Amino acid sequence: MADPLGVISSLGAVRPMQPATIRPAAGGPSFRDVLMDQIARADRLQSQAQQAVSVLAGKGVADVADVAELVLAQRRADAAFDALLRVHDTLQRAYEELKQVNV
């Protein structure tokens, strides 16, 4: 095939792409450390939400600010748990894929 514009010949020799390498940051936290921190954070947020429910239930008559604080605490706990659940699901899928690799 001809190269009428000279574009292909101007590229020179085409070299294959090198695979990307992933290196952890020097001195950075390991995956295990980050995961354990996030689990502890989710647990702490869930405890705070449960404590807010207990406080509100003990008052009898709730203030609007207390209800808003309770809803906010519950949503934070739910968001943290959902994030951990997504990590779990992703790791589970990756593990299942690795099990299917023929060595």
C-alpha cells in the first residue's frame, strides 16, 4: 500500500508498547493498611449512628436538629459500608477470575 502523504514513513520504526508497571509509592501505606483503616472507619461511623439512635430514643421528644443529625450519621455509615461492599465484590470477582486461569 502506498503512503501518498508520507505520514507512515515519517513515524520511523514502530516499537511494541511496553506493559505498564505498577509500583507502590515509596513509604506509602500498603493495601492491607488502607483496607483496615476503612473497615475501622465504617465501624466507627456505624457506632456513631447507633449512638445517635440511642440518644434520640432516650429523649422521647426529638428536636429537628437531632433528627437531621441522626439521618446524616446513618447516611454516612451507609455510604462507608457501601464502599466496603464494593471493594469486597471487586476482590471477589478478581479472585474468581484468578481461579479460572490455567497455569
